[in-house]
Amino acid sequence: METFDLAALGNWLYSWVQPSGAIHGFHNHSVWGDNPLRWPDYTSGHSTFAAPILPGLAQVLRRRYDARGQELLERMMRYQAHAMRDDGEYLHIGFQAGELAKVGLIHNMVPALSLLMAAGIGKEFLHKDVVEAARESALRVLTQGSLHYGGGRAGVEACCNQDYARIWAKLLLQKYFQDDRFEQQVQEDLDYMVDHFHISGVPDEDCDGTKRALLGKDQLLLEPAEYYGLMIVPLCIGYELFGREKWLHAAVRLCNHVVRSSFLDEENCRRVHRAYYAKSDGSWGRLTQPMQIQGNGLTLYGISYCARLTGNREMEKFLAEMEQGIAHYQTKRGFLRAATGWDTEADVVPATAWQAHDFFYFAHRLEQIQEEFWDRFFAPVKECTVLLSNTCLWMEDGQRWTIQDYFSRSVYQIYGRKDRERFGRDLSWTGEKNDVEPDYLWGEALPRMVLNDDCVTPLRPLPAHAVVYNFSRYRWIPQA
């Protein structure tokens, strides 16, 4: 049985963390197929959607303390807590659309709830100023920035997962800091969400899906599976704090929706479905592929939370199968295969923002944290990583990364650096001015691959430190 390697994933995520505490990345949204290259925007800087790494690190530290880990967590928490606009919203919230998209409730609530959870988990070892900065930052976005979206409350214009995330953050303020200023609001809003957004009978009578919205085209879509943790967890916490059986019952039905809508893929791994869409006859059709593999950590955390409260064996069996599948798709470098079915860069480029969610889940779920965890987490990286997909290649070596075409094709030619907030496209071969700085380029160190007769081969011997992961339908032949 394959075992998930949390230290390896942490090591890869750490390679994107900046001295400031920001975490950079190529922000693939492989549920929708978007990223800053597709818009185009070319942003690869900090993403608030990666904030669940903070409570993940706090949980590992609580289970196996290390001073280096504390310094890292505090640096990242300070950065996130203070990276705010004058209007009370967080900076750098574009994610898959880059900085073209500067607003969004979810990109304010994920860092808020992550800061509160990290502070609550880590109160015993975090410096008091860090805990207080996290609390003040989350409170500011809840009482100021959050008001830009529905006046701060659930309502007819709500986006289901995003408004549930706001309730989650408010509940954490009460759970960890005994601040009950939102106590009446969260109870009213939980009732509103259950009564208006939950749709029974999908896929069977014991299940509820949630409409993404009550208005517009999104009312024809049920929330994607990897968003359900944002709904399940606040229902469970609400039940714990206030004892309302209605909310736990609703959480169970949401869990059933995810569990019973899952499927086995072509490699016999358990995967969550993509979404449901409204059909003309009034029924709901299930979408499976294309679908991401990375980034289901919040939903799995929510189901594990509900399973702990209820002792539900079906949920536990599902979690075990999902964990085995995720371990199967984890590379030796640590990150997971991104997605399947897109036949674009979304299949092959790992996104720190999604994989931070997986780190968060396994930090809570693994039975033990190995003694050598932090040494492996901080170990220098010596590998040049090469990923093959059906359409393109992802490569990273030190601070440089690139999305390349197979030789004799020309679509991508994208270059970036982990220590920069922007990436660019190499246009020099056209005679135009190169759009990227010289230190982005790999020069003769760039491994080039030729695709011919359904085989991929290197044009010259690969560097000794190169490791190839073949995610394509083609046969890899390592000799030039």
C-alpha cells in the first residue's frame, strides 16, 4: 500500500516560499481550466488561496515541534496578516485570473479562516504578537472587507461555498478566541444556507448537493466536489458550538453527496466528481472528467470531521480509498499530479495554492509525523524535475521553472522563476524582443524532448540530476 509523503510535499511547497513569507506559484485552477497564462495576466506571485498551509504547518508543529518550522510559520502568518488593502480586503487575490481579478469573497475568507485556525492550533508555541496579528487581520476583513459582499451576510446573491467560508471564519473566532459577536449571525446564516442552497436527492435520497448560486447561470450548477469542505466544516462546528442536530444532519447529507458521486478512474483510483449540471428534464447530470487530482484537502478534511462526529464507516472507507489514490499520484518530488482530461498545461503544472490544501489535510490525518520530518522538509533540493503530459512539459530546477513544447511544436515557451511575481513568454525566436529577463532562461541547460511515433525521447542526454515523471499517453525512451 502506498503511503502519502507529507514531508516531501512540504519540501516542494517550501521551495516556493519567499523571505517575506509569501508563497508563489503557477496558479492553475484545474477545475475550470483557468490560469494566468490563459487570460493572459502572467502573475505567479502570492495567492491567498494557498493559506491553508498555515494551519497545516501549525498542526504539524503541535504534533512534532521544531524551531525552524515555527519561524517559517510565523513569517508566513505575519505576511498574510498584513498583506491587506486600505478597504480591508487582502492583497494578491487573483489566483487563476492573476491580478486581473482583484476582488472575491473566497480569496478573503480562505486566508481569514486559515489565520484563525493556525493561531488557535498554535497558541501554545506561537509568539503572542503573531496570534494577535492573525486575530486582528481576520476580524478586520470580517468587519470591513467582507461587507463588500452581501453586506457581510448570507443572502439571495450569495455564492454558496464562499458564504459558507465566511460563516466558518466567524465560527473560528468564537471557537478559538471566545469572541461571540457573530453568534446570532452565524446561526441565522447557517439556517439560511441549508434552507435555500441545499438540493436533496443528488445522487440519491440520502444526499444533498448545494446550488452554487440562487441567481444567474450558476443556479444551473451544483458546487464542485472539492469545495464541499467549505460547507461541511462550518455545519459541523456550528453543531459542536450550539448543538443543532439540523446542521449535523445537513453535513452528513453533503458528505454522502461527495462520497456517492465519486468514481474510479482509469488507474483504479478513487476520485471525486467534478460537478453536477441541470438538465432540461429537471434532473442533474454528473461531470467527472476533466478533473483535478490535487487540491481536495478541504473537502476530505470536512468529511473526516463529520466522520469523527458520527462514526460513519462509509465516510471512513471513502477517505481511506481517496488517500490511497492521492498517494498513488504523488511524485517523489512531493507534489501531486495536477489533473487529468484537460489535455492542456492544467494536467501537468502543479499549483501550490491547491496542493497547500492537501498538505493541510494530511497534516491532520496522518497517524504520526516522522522524527525526520522537519529535516526532510527543509532539505536542499537537488533534483531537476521534468514532467511529461500529452501536450506540453513542466520543468523546474532551483528557482527556475518553465512550460515547454515538445520539440518541433510551438505553443507555450513559458518561463518563470519561483522568486518572482511574474512569468513571461519567450518571443525571441520570432525576432521580437524577449518578454522575459535573461535569468529566467535555461539556455543549453533546457532539456528538449521530441515527440515522434508515440514516443518521447530527449534530443541530448539529460542532466544527471534530472528526474522524469511521465504523465502522458506516450512512451518515454530516456536515450537520446
